Amino acid sequence: MASQKALISTKAPIEETPLATFEEELNNYKIRMSKLVPFPPGEIIILGMGKTRELCPWDAEVWAVNMGYQQVAMQRGHVEKIFMAHTQTKDIYGRNMFKWEHFNQMADAGIEIWNIHRVKGLKSRLFPLKRLIKKYGTDYFGNTIAYMIVWAIELGKKRIRLYGVDMRTTEEYGWEKGSLEYWIGFARGRGIQVDICDGSYLLKTITGKPYGIKYWSLKDVDPFGLLRRKKLPEELPSSSQLIEATKSTQSPPPPQRLSPWVQL
Amino acid sequence: MGSTVIIFGLGPSSAQCPFDAETWVVNMGYWRVYKMKGRIDKLFTAHTPCKYPTLLGATRPLQIQDATMDWGLIDQLIDFGLEVISLHRIQGLRSKIFPLKRIIKKFGCDYFTDSMCYMIAYAIDKGYKKIKLYGVDMYDRDEFQFEKGGIEYWIGFARGQGIEVIISNGSYLCRNATGLPYGVLPKPEKSSDFMEEELVRLTGGELPVSKDAIQYCTKGGKPIGFRREN
């Protein structure tokens, strides 16, 4: 089985430029779309809203989530599908978070809008959630990206690339990351290549190494070997003696302030 | 080699284990299997002998704690047919070495957050068709945050390969935080007056505080909860 490579962009991140009005940006988008070459079939980019979205190379079909179309516009990118799992939501000030008129205009421009809910006034397609739950035997969907991955599996895509799916916030890391990793594993088990952008917390252990593999050196914790002694020496070395012991031509000079433990 | 394997963890749902197939345990799980009068075929461990010092105070000498696992007893169990698979070479333990590098190369992923991940990957590597998980509950805070994802990855990988993976009731694996898929709202079954009626019923006809002090949170006219303000 081919190893799954981490996506490391060789290009500099694209600077996000300020947005004009929505209509102007949509017009610019249509112009960009008319100049695009056909995408490689069987390959998609799932674009989240995390920091690593800036590394997206825009060289395949792009699926975005929620309000991610604004970030797509900032990077002068393109999007073919937008997925949502929300009805209208209000922010803390009581304002509507989603502008359905924008989504409707994007739908008229050819961008598919998918939602797991029927929303009055929104030109969206209904995500076949019940059918997919029945087909794959689980309802373990922790966030919208999970829906997108399973939809890519359902459509028979051969390669899925994740950008901006960082899972770095507390809730995302604690509650949602597991479901994404489940579906990534499912996709890979099916033979689908899933590449994750470097910088994402997906499929990364907290130590950087597999469980049980040593990731630290005892010398970093106990440079003077005090933990390895069976009993305390009758006379502790003085500060100057300890400093002398740590001097090395190859190591950097020790800090002047010693730890309280040494000054017993 | 059969087609079904039971992976036995140390969580509460291990009590549901029927021991009707080859059983793999982790670390000190053999004690629980013994008490449940079950069976054990393989023991997996990813640890080395853990010796750590304890400082008992400046006037008392440092002490070295003994290892947390009874390696001598585990070595004796090997004579009774137990196969011990360890991630590391351990002096005095006649264990087999887990083929970590080969499995990483074969499956193209080194995302192992827990000993259970190694066991699931090993079962996939050996061609088992059905994997049952008992006691792999992931209740602990660290397990839930840092280790659950890795196990779910390998569960997904196994299912993607057509392997049936059964998770015991009560485990937190492959379960949404709300009990429902993301974005799916619970259906309110009661009228918008339900909350007030229930509150009156529960308090014996009198609200504990004035009605104005209870703020109903509604969404589109349908109640989703209520919040009490002092």
C-alpha cells in the first residue's frame, strides 16, 4: 500500500486580500472559473477554515464548508461545492450568521450547495444522511468535514486532499477530531489516498512518535544524574562545581540561575 | 487461526466479554481475565520496565520504585501457552517483538496512540475478518482526548477493508458527543408550553422562583431548554 504523504507545499502561502462587495467577488470568480483548465478526475480538495488553508494549491476540485467561500475569494481560489450542516444561526449579537442570498447567488453561478437540513429560501441540495448512515453502518459524524469525506467516498473519488482541516481548537480537538480520523481511516482502508496538509493535528500523536516509543532523553530531565543515585550525597556539589561539570565545548553555556533543587 | 478476535481492554465494558473467540489482552489485563474465568491467547504491551524514583524528602534517601508490571509472572505465563508481543525488547521476558516498522510500511501510517491501535493493526495484518472490542471504553480524560482518535482511525481502516468491527455497549468509541450526528437537532416532542407545565408539576404547583426569573430559550418557537436566572 502506498504510503500516505503529508502535503507540504513548496509554494509560499497565498496572501489573503481584502474582499470587495459580494457581487464583485462573484463576478471575479466567474471570470476565474472560465479560465480554469479541467481538473484531474477522481481527485478533490476538502478545504477547511484553519490556518493551513493558505497552502491550498487550487489544482483540483475544491469543496468548502460554511462561510469558507469568503476565504476562497480572499485567496482568489475556486470552489465547486459548499457543504453545511446548519440552519440559520445567530451570533452573540443576534445577527444572522449565514446570508442565504449569497448562497443562492453562488448556486445560480453553478456552485453546488449541500445541506443536511432543508432550509426555506436556500437553493441547496439535501445531503442524503440517512442513506449514508444505513449504507456505512454508522452515524459517527463529528463535523461537516466528516460529511464531506464520506460524500467523496460515496462518489468514488480516488484521492482526497485536506487543507485547512487543522482541528486545533479545544472543541475540535476534543470532540470532532476522532470522527475525522475514523473516516480518513475508512477511506484509506478502501484504497483511497488521503493526504493531510502539514500543520494539521490530524493523525498526529501528542509526542510526535507512536505510542510507547521513547521521545525524551533522561539527560534532558536530569542533567546531573541525581535521580539515578540511590542516596543523596553527604555533601552536595557547590554551584560553581555544578557549573563546571556542565561546561562543554560543544554545548551552550549553562544558565546563571540554578534551580532551587540544586541549592538545597 | 480463526476469523474472529476479541481485543480485551480494561474498561468497565469488559464485563460484557463472552470469551467466545481468540482473546488478546493488554498489559495487566490477564488479572481481570483470570477473575472472569476467561481465556487469553496473546498479551500485548508497549511498555518497558518502568522504574521511577521517589523523593521522600531531603533527610531521606532517594528510592527506586519497582516495575509496575509483573514481568516475572508474565514470563511464567508464556510456559502455559501465552504469547506475549512487546513493542520493546525486555530483559528476562521471552516476548515476540511487535513488527512495528513492517506494519507502518505496509499500511503507510504510524498513527498509534494506544496499545489498542497496535492490536487492531496486528489483527488487520493477520487477516482477521471480525474484531470485537470489549473494555476499550476511553473514559479517562487523557484517553478520550489523546488516544481515542487513534483507535477510531484503525477501526475505520479495518471497516474500510471490509473487516467487521464490533464495539461493546458503553464504550465512547465512534460515538458523537451529542449522541446525534453533527448538526442534527433533537426533535422537540412537546409543545412550547411544556417546560412551564413540567416545572409547575415538579414543584407541586408552585414555581421555585417567579416566572419572570425563568428565561426560556427558544428557537423558532420551539423550546430547546430553559435557563434559570437568579
